[in-house]
Amino acid sequence: MTKSLLMMTSALAMSASAALADCGEVSFSDVGWTDITTTTSATKQVLQALGYDVDVKVLSVPVTFASLESDDVDVFLGNWMPAQNGAISPYLESGEIESVATNLTGTKYTLAVPAYTFEKGLQSYDDIATFRDELDEKIYGIEPGNEGNAYLVSLTEENTHGLEGFDVVESSEQGMLSMVRRAYDKQEDIVFLGWEPHPMNANFELKYLPGGEDFFGGEGVVNTVTRKGFVEECPNLGTFLTNLKFSLPMENSVMGKILNDGEDADDATMEWMKANPDDVLAWVEGVTTVDGGDGKAAVQAMLAD
């Protein structure tokens, strides 16, 4: 009886140890948008202070969702809703991806124009076609494979809002914004995918266009999503991810340092975290280090370094 009990206790201890070892490593997808680079960087540094080994993979949105389904990635902090609803819904419905928390509220994401173009009369999706010549029949999107781009392409293919003949120019976030800067400095007309949080809202006087609500919605949220079963397997990380909340001012501030001042993402996020310790400590409420130690003490030591 005693021998059996000892064997059972030993087996349970080994099982717990194996689970702890498995949860000592966590992988994130960063889709290359500066806001997600910002939030992922902050999260990575806090988890490293807690003793976790963090791997960040740079992947497109479609590859991110496929990687979560195949368990090649654990966590994604950039599920913009409702804009990504079409892309993520099949995975949520199948249970292969789980939405665990909302980490940001009050987002905007739709076509935008400079205020001077808006004042000329381009004030909705329906007005874009009347500016066909001024826009050189171009709408500037972001990275290839993005759902927002696909929606805009569908508008041109179906001649919705009279957009037949327009070309959706796919580029990186930085590439798109360089075209906006070029047009803005010359006071030329341009229409492009804009969003908040982002320092573009401080760098340019912008107007967001009504007309795309069936896809982009109004104000939105950003959700934290994980692979199936991750929170159950790693409850300490699950608590941390549930606690994780960001704000528009935080993201705009850090993104400005990255994009405008050329700061490294890790340096910019650490600078913000050291200036806002109470916000960061709220993320680790009820969270331990990877080996069961005091999570808050570990993060305070990081912030004091």
C-alpha cells in the first residue's frame, strides 16, 4: 500500500514537473504591425522576467491563424475585431483557436483620407469613385494576405461604391505610410487603410470614411487568442493573458517612439513600463514566476534594473 502510494505520488510529481517544463516556453506571433510589435514586446519582457522562454515569430495574419490551429504558435495579441471576423471565425467555431481576453478597446480601422481631401468632398466610400483621377485609381492597403485588403479588392471586383477599375496597392505598413507622407507633403489626394492606435493619427490630420461598416464595423476591440487548450495546460500564463490590458494612449506613445524616433521596440516598451509600473504590476496580479515564485517581485526587479 505504501509502495503504491509512493509510486503514485512520484508519478504525479513527474507529471506536474513535465507540465511545468512544457509551460516554461511560450511562442507568440507578431504580424509586423507596430501596435502588435509594441504589445508583444512588452508582454515578452514581462514573461522573461517571470522566467519564461519566449519565442516571437513574425507571420502574416492567415499564417498566424493556421499556426495556432497546428499548435506551432501559442498566443496572438492582435486579433482585431470585427475586421478579422471572417478570417478567424472558422477556427473559433471549430475550437482550434480560443479567444481568452480583450486587451484593447476603442480601436478604429477603415479607409482614411487626409483632412484636406475630406474637405474637397471625399467624405465616404461612395465619394471615392468621383476622385478617380485625383487618386490615380489607387487605394493603398497593407501587407499581402491581409483581410482588409481582400475586402477592398472585393469592392473593386463587384463595383461596389463604383470602385471598378481601382487598384488595391498591397504593401507593408511602413511602405503604405511612406506613400501617405509623400502625398501629404505635396497636399495630393490619397485614400488608404488607417487605424488607431497608431502615431499616424498624430503625424497627419486624418478623416476616417463611413461606408465600410459591413466589414470594418465601427469602434472595435483587439482580442488575445491562443491555440486550443493552452490556458488549461498553462493556467499561470492563462491568468497573465486574462490580466493583460493595454490602452490607446500607451500604444500611441510607444509606437511614436518606434516609428518617429527610431527606437528599438524593446527599449521603447521598457521605457513606458518603467514610467508606468502600476499598470504593469496589474498584469501579474495572481501570477507567479515560472517556478512558482513571487511574480510581482520579479517584475518589480525588472522595472528597477
